Amino acid sequence: MHTAQIDALLEYEVRSPTHILFNLEAAFHEGHEVVQERLTITPSMKVRTYFDERSGNRFFRLDAPRGVLSVNYHAQVHLHPAPVPLHLDETPVTAVPDDVLHYLLPSRYCESDTLSRAARQLFGHLPPGLGRVRAIENWIHDSIAYLPGFSNSTTTAQDVFVQRAGVCRDFAHLGITLCRALNIPARLVVGYVYFEEPPQDFHAVFEAWLDGRWVLFDATRMAPNDRLVRVGTGRDAKDVAFATMFGDVQMLRKELMVEQGDLPSATPVHAQPAAASLVTG
């Protein structure tokens, strides 16, 4: 079993009173267990928390006054991912569950309708199933250059396909798009994971629905999928932004530190996630 220690610090200059939505806390998900966490917000203010029962995403909202806002999240997480079988079939569209069907549709950053012809030309001849999604993952890794700073918040999968460069979220968006274009439900997953380069940051991968289960894929190959602490799951990046501002705010600092290791097999594991402690001040 793997363990992860997470420390995330975000600091902002709030130029006018602003409502902010954060998605920073480890999600409620069967693949890991939060055994300890602490959220500290400075200056002290009222915070509203909620979570999405379908995705497990956890959110908190606040009304930030003018001035410097600091948000610090610390967590200890035990990971117990399920092994991926060597063979998984694709699910016919008629058998896709109702709550999964919307992951087949085009979305803001994933134009699966406009890239459908390219997807069929590249991968339509391959046998359906896990191997075809692996082929998509491999093609993105081999064809798209990882270039920090090359893309921006408006870059879509089609842009990445044309420009052949981007960062982890761009790799994931392209994987989602090519899967959906082949009638394979796919979605974005973001979270915390340790990797050596570039410096620690939020990481994005994609997930495909195969044989009645979600399977993670990472075309960047920057870190093992079984080490990812999931924070957000959604159709694309607009669903899983770590912070959404409704006002005039500038980021001053973002520091992430992730330490990961292996737990001894005899280490006891709690049955339920530990309750978070919220500190404002």
C-alpha cells in the first residue's frame, strides 16, 4: 500500500471583494483513504463546504475581502488502487449507464465531434477494448511534446492536436477527445502525485470507461497512476479547476509538496476517512 503526504499553499492578492470556489481537498473515492487533513485559511472568514455525491469532488466556498488571502491544505492519504486486468472490452453505447452517457459528449475543451474523422483514421482499425485506449495513450506520448508554458487556459484538444505540444491537462484532454470520438466514455481526473520534473504541481490524467469500470491513463508518463491522489473528476478542466474566481484576483504564490512512499503490509488502515479540521485565522 502507498501513502502520500500533501502540502499545498496558495496565496492571492484580492483586489476587490470576491467569491471564490476551491477544489483542493482529496476526493471521496474508493481508491484512497484520507487519514488526516487540515485546511487553514488566512485571514479568518466564514467557509462553506460541500461535495458532489456523484463524483466525490469536495469544494469549499468563501467571500474573500480585499487584501492577501492564504489557503493551506495538508493531508495524509493511504492509497489502495484496484489492479487493472490485462483485457477489458469497450461498452456498446446502448449499454452505457445513464450516469456515464454524458462522458461521451463533446465538451468545452474536448471537441470529439470535430476530431472524429482523425480518431477513426488513427485508431478505427484497431480491435476495440483496453488495447485501443493504450494505443491512444501511446500515440499522444509519442506525438505531442510536453512543453510547460506553451498552452494556456483556453487551449483545447483540437489546438493540441494541431500544435502538437502542451502540458498534462492538454495531453489528458486529447486522450478524452479521441476516446469519445470512438464512442468510448472518457473524463478528466486531476490530483496530487509526486514526480521529479517539472516542479510539483497539480497533475491531470484521463479515465476511460471499459467493461463497466473506469481505468486511468496518463500519456505524459510522468508518474504511476496508482500513486495519484484524486482531487477532481469531470468532463474537462472547467469542471475540476482548483480555484474559480468571481472577481479581481491575482495569484501571488503556489507551492505544492508531495511525498510518497510504501506502507508496511501490517500497517493498520482506518475504515473511513478521518474528519478534516478547518482552521481560519
